[in-house]
Amino acid sequence: MFQQYTYYLIFGIPFIVYLGILVLILFVVTALLALLKRKGMIKASVLWHFRLAYIALFLGFLHGVLGLLAYF
């Protein structure tokens, strides 16, 4: 059942690939936000760092679950 969601093709590429790329981008942006804030290059609330981290962790968990459940 989950295979049809996991491997749903969007422009010829499965949905799980797009989800993985989005998770990777979110993790990089989260780390970059913390680094730039520490160096004083941007003025952003630490709350944004936590929000992005929570979203990235949730989507990463979803990505992993979809990948595992595709074979069960």
C-alpha cells in the first residue's frame, strides 16, 4: 500500500527522492542559520533554528518510515 505513495512519480522521479532532497536542504539551512548567527552575520531568532530542526526531523522520520514501509 505504501509503495504507491513512496514511489509516486513526479516528473519521472519518485516522491521519496524529493522528500530526501528537501530534508537534506532543511538540515543544511538549519546548520547554516546557527553558524551565521554565531558569527553575527544575520539577526535571526534561535526559535527559527529550532523550528527548522523540528521540521527537518519530522520530515526525515517520515522519509525513513516511507522507505521502510514500502517493503512491508
